[in-house]
Amino acid sequence: TDLTIFSEHVTGSGFDQMSYVMDPDSVIWIRRVDGTLAACTYEREQEVIAWHRHELGGTATSVDSIVSISGVDGDEIYVSVARTIGGSTVKALEVLSAEFRDTTDKADGVFLDSAVTYSGSSTTTVSGLMHLEGQTVDFLSNGNVERGKVVTSGRVTLDRATTKAIIGLRYTTVIETTDIEAGARAGTGQSRPKKLSQ
């Protein structure tokens, strides 16, 4: 069965690498021939076949290769990524973080690309960011979002002291949900205006 027939805008001109993750969710990851990362959430029993594109943060970013391996909490996807940093191509091997769940502490949420985690004594300077030299990064510091710091000499200076920080490149998420069907007295609510209170 051609799973891409309704999603050619996601799969583009084709793909040359594929890797499958079964646990915790069934996802087929692909590397498009143009270096874009895409995936298909595939749950045939629930009739879910949902394609999604993943545009990574940074400048002139492309994916060189992908592979899945078994990890402690399920399968993990490793991605070889090339970015332009300081006029040169910098390559890094990155692993997609575990998905954020209801039980995950807010301060542990990783919603940045090429992210580095710091945990230790209270500090306003975090180092180990040579792979992001000259880049503008965002960070989650003790659960608080801060933005727009430039990495200089492999380090960034934070506005406030922190004991836990996640620092990386911002990316933009765009999601289109299915139409809301809450019902109405006169039948379907599909074409009617809706007000969401929470």
C-alpha cells in the first residue's frame, strides 16, 4: 500500500533512508533526498497514518543519515545533522529526546534542537556549546524560558543563576488539528463557530 499518496507534500521528491521505531510509538522515520527529516506515525489498528515534516533549527540544516537503536525506555532515533555555523559546515550526531509526558517535570522538557543539558551547582555561565558557536540560542532555566543569547567561546551567560538548564536552537512548530466535533442541538457542530475555554 502506498502510504504517501495523500502526503506527497511531506515526502517531496522521494527519500533514500528509512528507519522504524516501534516502542513507545510506531513511527517510520525517513531522510528525504534533499536532506529533510520526515516521519509517518503508523498505527494501522487505530487507522492512524499521519505524515509529518521535521525542520531542524539552525542555518542551512540538512540530515545526512538516520538510524534507530534500542534504548532504555524504548527505541531511539539518532540523526547525523549538518549545519552552517560561522561560515563552516559543522556536523553533529544528535538523538531525539524522549517525548514529553504528563509525568515529565517541566524543567526536563527538551523542546530545542541540538540541545545541551546542564545540571549542577548554581551558575550563570554554561559551557560545552562549541557546536553552537555564534548561534542565537534559547534555554529552559529551572523551568523558565529565556531567549536570544549568543554563544561566544562555547559558552553563554544567563540572566539568572541556574542549577538546571537546557540550551539549544529554537524551531517553529506548526500543527493542524482535525475539525472539532462537539455536537449541537440541531445536529453537527462542524460548520458552527466554536469557543474554546480551556
